[in-house]
Amino acid sequence: MGKKFLITCVMLIAMGMTSMAQKFALVDMEYILKNIPAYERANEQLNQTSKKWQTEVETLNNAAKAMYENYQNESVFLSAEQKKAKEQAILQKEKEASELKKKYFSPEGELYKKRESLIGPIQDEIYNAVKTVAEQRGYQLVLDRASDNGIVFASPAADISNEVLGKLGYSK
């Protein structure tokens, strides 16, 4: 009677442990994003916009630098009032460059807003596809293989990236 009870307890514990085991999967977000043409186009558009805005900021910085160099060369010939006026103009130009840089590149700036508007919907679509695949296959956890956050080994069988691309309409 004691052996049967012990065997029954061991079996119940084993069944409980297997039911508590979590299923997990991996996705490679870099791979998924590289296979979505809209993402590549959005990234290119962001790069072009960023370069254009960077040029605008650099133009103002260069103008301020040129004004300062001219000021240094002419300062011996200027009155105190003229010096003060030139210094104020230089400071104003530097301030304009700084404000423009902040407007475009700060965490709340135009580039961030543009990135959110172009890439945000793509990321939302990927998230929904990952969620759908995970729910269909019973995964409690999906990790991003591309992030390298502590994944030492991952079986290719656990990678659902191609399935996610299929859900998004991009078959590989």
C-alpha cells in the first residue's frame, strides 16, 4: 500500500511539473525587419531626413564659427560697442543652431516623431503577428534572438521568425 501511494505521489508531481513547464519560442527581429520592404523604405526615408536636418544644423554651426573667426580677426579694430554687438550676433547664431538641433534630434524631436509615425505601425503589426503565432502554438514566452540578451544557445526549431513573416504576408 505504501509503495502504490509513493508511486502515485511521484506521478502526480511529475504531471504537475510538466503542466507547469512553459513553452517558449524565439524570433529574430532583425531578420523579420530586413524582410519587410516597408521597413527598409521607412528607414531610408528617415536616413535622408536625418542627413538633411543634420546639414541644416551644421550650416548654422559653420556660420557661427565663421562669425567668430571674423570677430577674432577684426576685434582689435572694433569699438567696445561693436564687439558687444558681434558677440551677441555670434551667441544668437549658436543658440539658433542649438535650438534647431534640439527641435530635430531631441528625444521628443521631429526625427523621433517621424520614426514613430513611419516605423511604429510596422512594429505594431509585427507584435500582433508574433502574439497571434504565440497564442496559436501555446507559447507563454517569445524572446528576440537578435537582441543578444543572455541567449547562449537556441535551437533553430524554436525560431518562429518565418512563421511571423508568413502571418505578415511575407513568405520565406
